[in-house]
Amino acid sequence: MGAPAAPQDADDQALHFLASEGYLPLALADHPGMVEAYSNLFTKSHQFFALPPESPQKTTYQAVSGPAASEEGYSEIPGEKSILTTRTSNRCPEILHDDLKKAWDLTGAFMEKTISAIALTLDLKPAVFAPFVTPCATFTETKTPTQLRMFRYDRPTGTEPTVNAEKHKDLGLLSLVIGHSPGLEVLDVPNNTWMPIEEDPCLPPGSKTRSGGLTATLLGGETLAFLSRGNYKAGVHRVVCAPVSATNNDPFRFSIVYTLRPAVAPLHTKNFESEITGEFGAEERSEGTSSARLFDQIMRSHWNINAAKEVREKQREEQRMKREQLMAGEDKGVGVGVRVEEMGKPMSE
């Protein structure tokens, strides 16, 4: 297995960085329409989260309880965060619908272009990802695994920052995190240090000013890491909220995350083999089975950081026990694409 092809221009250099680090800071203003779309969506996000709990806009789209609480609908984790996850146009609060659709469609087109460029760096056909990406590119009534999540994180009342989302990787192909104020941190793996990627010193020069105060970070996910055979890393990240201060008296931190997860389609791992990626092992191969199988295996090997605290603690313990069984050789059935060392890790956008 080799590294992605040597970078030829600025775009290739950016993808080379994404491949090796798992994250890439972007200037939102470099992508037409995105600043306006996300600025408007943040405005509507503030309005939605400020609605009273009994508002029909919240109760109608209340998420189910349990491990899947963050997969669709509105949920709250007291003292930590509120989340609204949308996947279809007919399960979206009216107050958000029009602006959310504009942001989703623009981001979907960006993701299609980016994933095609990623394929070329791996010496793969540019359309190899298309069956898993194109069905997700527009916001319609047809449900796909792809999601757009809006977060309102609670700032601490004390004097010290709090970790509102623990260290984790996202599960899908790519995630685009749009920040309204700093809080996202990415792990610099070689140095084992956290980088506040939304702080000015970590951003492309002038990008925040040109982007209306918004930041944008592209993250590689576990599915991309598998299909690229590790040539693209899944970005390790967390969310840390600073307390209210004289310069920032907003009691909340807001962010929006578009998570590109693979649409359900037949998966032929042979199509993802090249001189750069090499060959998949016998236990990793798929010859036309559904991509949902791979994603399900990845999901089931992690616990959900966006579930309620008591739910994720139970998931964490179950995963710890499962990992110990696998390490002891009592259960070999991990499944396609999932390594024993990945069992029991935190997941999800």
C-alpha cells in the first residue's frame, strides 16, 4: 500500500493533507453561496433552539430515546447539548426547511466534487464513489444515511472549559463542520496534542473574515478510511466549550455538521483497489453485498457520544466486554472492515 499520489497543485496538496491528518481547514468563502446559506441557517438554528420545549416545532420532531436518539429528530442532553438531526425534507421543522435545503444542496455538490477528487488521488475511477454519494447530494423526501445536524452546546458556568463531546471519529465518508464560535479541536496524532482548529492561528489566512465569521473543517470518516485502505485517515476530534467571558457572553456554542454517510448500494471492494490502495484482505472483501453491511459493522463497533449519558455509558461497557472477548479469541465474527482494536471506541459526528 502506498501513499496517495504526490500533490500537483493547491487542491491536491489540500487532499494530501486531509489524507495524512484526517482533517482539513477550509475557507467557506471559497465555495460560492456557502457563506450566505450557512449564515442564514445559523440564524434559523438560534431561533429553533430558543423555542419553548412544548413548541410543536420541537415536539413533532422529538427523537426516539435510546442509542439511536441522535440519528434523527430533536434531543437534549441536559448540561451538555441540544441536537437536531435531519435526514429528509418531510421530517424537518418548517422554520428551518428552506435554509437547510439550500445549505444541504450546496454541501452535497461540494461533497460530490471532493470525493471524486479523492478517488483520483487513489488512482481509482473518479465515479467509483458515486453510487454511495450522489443519492445523498440533494435534500429530498427520500431518506439516506446522510445527515445534517445542528448543535447547541451549553457553556460551563464555572471558570474552566468543559469537554462537551469526547474524543471520537465520524463513521461515514466525510463530514463538514461549520463553526459559529471556536470549540472544535482536532488531534495532531504524531505529537499527541489537541489543535483548536477553529481558532484564528489555525485557520487559513483571512478565511474567517472573508467567511462572515464562520469556520469550516473537513473531516475524514471511518468508511473512507476503510475504502481507501487507510490511505485517508479518519480525523480524531472533540468539542471543548469555553466558559462565558467578557468577550463572549453567549451561554451557548452553535455548530452545524453535514455528515456524508454512504447511500445503500452494492459494494464491490475490487473497484477500490489500485496500485496505491493495494488489495483488500479476504475478510474485508465485498462482492456486491450492500454497503449497509459495512456501515452497520462500523457503527456496531462504536458507542455513540451523542446519546444520553446513561445510554452511552451502557454502550461503552458493552463494547468494552465485547472487545475483551475478541481479544481473548472467544469471538472471531467482527465482520467486514472492522478491526478488533476499533471495538469499543466512541463514534459519530
